[in-house]
Amino acid sequence: MDRLTAMQVFAEVAQLGSFTAAGDKLDMSRPMVTRYVEELEQWLGVRLLQRSTRKVTLTDAGLACLARCRQMLDLADEVRADASQRDGQVRGLLRVAASTSFGLAVLGGAVAEFGERHPQLRVDLQLGDRAVNLIEERIDLAIRITNEPDPGLVGRRLCDCRSLLVAAPSYLARHGTPKEPVDLESHRCLSYSNFGRSEWRLRKGEEESKVRVAGNISANEASALLSATLAGAGVSLQPSYLAAPYVRRGELAALLPAWQPAVLGIHALYPSRRLLPLSLRSLLDFLVEKLGGPEAPWDRG
């Protein structure tokens, strides 16, 4: 039995709560996943998981073993990273987490370009709009858009993330164009279900306007709201990395240009500076080179 692989399989089953999901993630059949977990249990002499038709849960022994397995897997990653740095080659596996919208609009293309430079490197993109635990989920790098990055992580600010207030020309033809922030109160405003759902804050110099907004569509992900906005459903606040190309093509109109939403930072966050792999250092430098500067690349056109 490859015990290191068995530990990885067990950790994924424990994380995902499913043999099938772990197999899909590891590109491994469900019988093979089951075999690795059973052989690990036989080697340790304890039951690690309780199986039922609906879910998989950790036993007490499994919970204790999971922490040790993660330590072993992290140590193995460090050994591989240290070895790869000795010959100057960028290789191995990097697990990178980001929001769905940023991953689709920016990060996927950037990673593809980086991969062309380093064909021995594999990158596993984990896209979603929940804040992942980097250590528990063994994420090497997270890209987060915030002005309050996790103080427990090491970070580099890549660039600013501006937001645009936008609507489709078809919507504006039916409902008119807002001239002042207060006008938004009479418009259909598409909102984020996880923040800023009923109040938008806009600034013009030192002046701030708080606007109560309402609409019939909300979502927890920016790309979904962008699609609804393009379809003429209403007004939305969109990150400029998503909306700017549509504004340049005339498919969306930027509203109230003198009034700006808060500017957030796009941060690259990782667990520790200790034994930072060459692959991660190289990707960080590449992202700073590609995205850094007085303006983000999507705002320069």
C-alpha cells in the first residue's frame, strides 16, 4: 500500500464527506478510494470512518488520525518543494482558491499563461464564494477581494478592485437613467445576498451617500448578477474586472461616474513564509507582474 496516497485519499473523503466526491476530485474510481481507506484502517487497526447510505462521518480515532495525516501530507509537500528548489525547476502541484467570478474572468487565463512558462507544474483551481480554510483544505494560495485580509495568513496585495454601477441600455430605455444616488431608490437594483443587499454606499470626494435599494433578484455570486444585468433586469454593482469589457463594448452603461463604491484590495494569501516552494514564489511574482501597477489591467483599456 502507498501509505502517503492512502492518507491523501482518507483526508479527501473526510473533507468532502463522500467516497464518490473524493474519487472525482482525485481522478480515482470509487472502489479504489474504498480500498485505500480500508487498507489504511487495517494498517492502523482502527475504524476511521462511519459509513451510511447518506453520509460519511469521522470516528474519534479518525478525527485524531486526520490531523496526523494532514501533518504528514504537509511535510511531504515541503520535502517535494525543497527538492524542486534545488534544481531551479518549477514543478509539482499548486492548489489555488478564488471566487468564481475572479477565477473565470482573470485567474484562469493568468494560470494558463503561467503554465505555458512552466509545463512541469500542475495547478488545481478551487473556485467558490465561501472563505476556505487554507490549512484544513491544503490550499497553497487564496486570492481574496477584501480590505480586511485574514491576519493569520501571509499576504501580498496584487492590485485594486474597483466596482462599477451598471445597467443595460435596454433597461435604461424603459426606466430612465439615474442622475443622483437617491434616484436608485426607484430602480430595480440587483443585490448580493451575502452583503450589501439593501444599502449601497457611494462616495464623491469626501461626500458619502447611503442609498436604500430594492429589487426582485439577488445572488451570492457576481457572474450571475452580471448575466441578469446584461439581460436588462436592473442596475447592479459589479467588479470592474467583470463589467469593464461590457462597458467598453456598449453592452452595459456605467452610471453615476462621479460616485464611486468603495475600492477593495485583491490579495494573494498563503499560510506561511516557511519553506515557501519555488512554484508558489514564482506564481506570486508572476501575478504581481501581471496584475500589479497603478491600475489593474482590466481598468487600463
